Amino acid sequence: MRFPLNIYFLSGLGGGLIAALALPLWRDHCRRIGLVDDPGHRKIHAQPMPLAGGLAIWTAIAISLLGMIALLKLGWMDAETIQKSLFGLFRRRGQLMAIFGGATGMMILGALDDKHELRPAIKFAGQLIIASLVAAAGIRITLFVPSVVFSYAITVLWILTVTNAFNFMDNMNGLCAGLGAIAAFWFGLASALHGHYLVAAISFLTCGALLGFLPFNFPRATAFLGDSGSHLIGYLLAVLAILAHFYTKKSPHHWAVLSPLLILSIPLADLAWVVALRWRLGRPFYVGDNNHLSHRLVRCGLSQTQAVLLIWVFAAGVGALAFLWI
């Protein structure tokens, strides 16, 4: 089957360029309105850091999606690509609106937390509402799940878990964005191999947007993701994990349904570890500390850059194992 590689390439390239161009503009805006991360407890930066990453990534995704639709409508691609892409857009238009609406909601919720430091209960309630609305729109985990109620519940739980896993992983320069780019690439490749062009294009767009932001955040940061960015990344990857097809009639390996867990294993394992540790120590699980995997690697003697690079490599390798079943 011939893949519309031009769609994938344009998605990734467009997302990366727009994110890179939007970041300096949002960075200046964040400085003007005081949307910054001030130095303080557990912080290593000496000056207020603009929390512009999430805004730049959201901008890249929004403009790129509109641009892709415009290119298809104007007929600036080959007939086969246009036909298949428009069919996917028409068939999933309601879901696409729900996905983008949820992404916008998560980004705004994170930005409000960045600005006003929302109480954990309020932030969790916002996450729960967004996840519930997305699941109600039909974006649900359905494979091997005969109960609609259970499907709805497990989808909401999945979105909440992955969103907070990436929120927790935003603890060193480049770590969260890099892990997000790696996971988005694997989801894009899996979707492309199975001929799910629209899901693949969104995945590569997400990957490109994160790569466009990364030079501003790693190894030295001039901007941070903020909760707006980590919420957005976690939400998008949770949804992509649902939309990407690993188990198909052509690849009927039942273990393939566990592929998203491999691709997202590092953030999920880190979340499980720190929550269990905080619970054992009698601390609230939502209060941050320096017990994440990245912090432990630094305490073992690695620099922060080395720790992040090592986690990236490990995440890419474990994620690649998912393709043993494809």
C-alpha cells in the first residue's frame, strides 16, 4: 500500500516550523503578563522563565491542522491523497473537533494553573470534565471491552493517567517534550503502517511541534512548557494511543493491545513509582519532590543533560519493542 508520505512530512515539518516561529512571540507575551516560573524551592533556574511552550505547541497544531485542510481543499496534492484524506476528515470530523476541543481545554486549564496555582482538587476536576467530554464524543477504548460503561470509565481513567504522567515528567529541561516527541513518532509510524492516514498525520504533527519547541528548552532553556504544555502533551498522547491501531486482522496478536503501554512506559512507570513512594512516606501524591527517575540518575552522578538523553534513548528502545507484534 502506498503511503501519502508528503502528508506526513508536511505535518511534521509544518508543526515544527510554526512552533519554532511562535515560541519567541509567546515568550515575550508571557514575560509581559507575568506568566513565568519564578526561582524558588526545588528550582534550579536563577531567573523567571516564561511558560510559553504549551502556547507555542498549541498554536503549531491549530495552524497546521487548518493548513492541511486548506491544502486538501485547494487540491495542491495528488488525487489519491486528497481522496483518502478528505474521507478520513469527513468520517472523523466530529471526533476531530472533540480532540482539538479537549486539547484546547487542557492547554487553558494548565495555563490557569501556571498563572494562579489552582488547588489540586480544582485542577483534577477540570481534567475529569475534559476527559469525560472527549470520551462522550466517541473517542473510547473499545477493543475487547463489551461494556459501554466500562469503556467510558477506562477511557477517562486512561486520559487522566497519561496527562498527569507527563505533567509529573516535566521536571528537567527537555525531558517531557522529548519523551512526547518519541511517543508521538511511534504512534505515527504504527498508524502509517496500518494505513490510518489521519491518525498518522496528527501524530507526526504533534511530534514535529514538540521538536520545534525542543531547541528552546534543551539543553539550556529560554522557555518552559509549563502545565499548559505538559497537560497538552499528555492529553494528546493519551488520545493518540486510543486512536492508533496496533491490533488488526492483518496483525492479530492479542499482545499488541499492550503496545501503547510500552511506548508510554517511562512516564507511566515514573508516575507509579513516585505516587507509591509518596503514599508510603505519608505525603500527598500531588506534592512534587526530587524522587523522579531523572533526579535519581543525577544523584547517581550523571549531569542533567546526560540523564535526559539516557531516558530518551531508553524510551525510544522500549517503544520500538511495540513493533515486534506489528
